[in-house]
Amino acid sequence: MATIFFNTPEISVRSLFHTQAGTYNPLTLGLFTITYFFLACWTYGLAVSAGVFIPALLIGAAWGRLFGILLASITPNGSVSAYL
């Protein structure tokens, strides 16, 4: 979780898209997704100019990776694990 939380959002998105299967624990990835979502919502409500596009990409990448991990765990032959 620290590798995607303490890096820049651009590096974190790249890490979520290009690391090998089994790198991320689903529990910590879900915790990161929920935490980053609430932080992005709080930032969006502030009256300062803050970027929303890259955090939205990061939340989508984390959610997609989590969904892919869960989908690979429920398929009988695990055929989607090659794409995670």
C-alpha cells in the first residue's frame, strides 16, 4: 500500500497497470481505493484550484485492479489472471 500511496499519482497509476499478478493484497488495495476516494472528494469540495483528473484515473485504476483480482479469484480456471 505504501508504494502506491506515497508515490506520485502518475507513478502509482503506472504501477497499478504494469505490475505482475499477485503484487497487491486485495484488502490493502480496497483500503487504498476507499481512502483515496474520500480524499479526492474532500479536495474537490475545497475552494482551491486542485487537479481532479489524475486522482480520478488513480481511483479507477485501483478499482479496476481490485475488480480484476476478485474476478480472477472466482473464475474456475483463472483465465483473467494473465491480464492482471
